[in-house]
Amino acid sequence: MTKSGPGGPKARARARQERDGVKYTRALRGAAAGAQDRFGGHEFEYEQFNDLFRCTECGVYELAARGADGAIAPCPGLAGYGGDTERVYLLLTQNPDFPYRTAFLACEVRATGIGRAPRFSWRDGRLLVESAPSVVDELARRIEQITTTVDGRPVPAVSRIDRLTAEAGRAVIEENHAAYVAERGEPA
Ligand SMILES: [Zn+2]
């Protein structure tokens, strides 16, 4: 009896690894798609003062988004997108000379009302930002204007802006998610 070769333990371990890898990738995709389907892409958060859930993106209440049959209308995204359901992305390279942290940049982007940093958008000095085709030029213009003053000179927050299609943007999020899970495990 041989210990290697196509039927040996090493080959079986390798096959198991490959199979688990595929299952793992499918599970990740399924989990992401499942959450998307179940809530129609809305990001409902609890509002204590009225005991209701409201989408932080489009502002609709869950009760209003859900029809009589329980089905939920898809989230149209940020109110600033003006109902444009197409998505495009900007990949921002943070200027290493900029003194504030990434959270600052993500907050500044969110404050424009026409872009946001989705989950798993930050990795290796780069921040992925979602927007809509109708407003992405304006968003890029405003991001270029984010500066702070160091030693009397303006320092831009971002040293480079790359424009990505919806597919390319989602691929970046998937890569970042996979890298996060590999390093720290699935987030709660
Ligand atoms: Zn929504």
C-alpha cells in the first residue's frame, strides 16, 4: 500500500482542502447575497425614540418598505443618489502625509451624502467608496478638496482616485472580506 499517489493520504488531504476552499467561497458569497436579499439591501437600524427600524441609507422605515405580503422593496441607496440604482466605485489611496486616520476620511465621504464606504472597504492604505453614476463626478471633486493644514501648507487626504465599475468595486470588497476572514475569522 502506497502512502502517496492519487489515492494516498496526501492527495486526499489536498482534495479535501480544495473542496473546503470552494465550499468556503460559496458560503461567503451565499451569506453576502442572503443578507442582501432578506433586507433588500437596506441597512435597518433601531430608533429608540419611536421603537422602529429605519434604513440608514435611504431613510425609509422597515414598515413602509415592507408590503402587505411581507416582501421588501429593494433599497434605492443613499437619498443623494436620487433614485439611481446603478453603482460605481472610487478607490481612494490615502496620502501617507495626511495626519488623520481612515475613519476621518470615511466620515467625510459619508457627510457628502453622495458616497459611502461599505463594509470591508478599507485595506492596505486604500479606501473603497460606493457612489452612483449621476453623482460620482461631484463626489470625486469633493474628495479632492478634503485637505488639512500642516506647517502652514495644505495636505490633501487622498493622493490618488481610481474609478471602478460596479463589478470591479464588488470584487475589491470580496477580496477585502476574504482577507479579513483569513486574518481574524468571520465578523459577528
Ligand atoms: Zn434603504
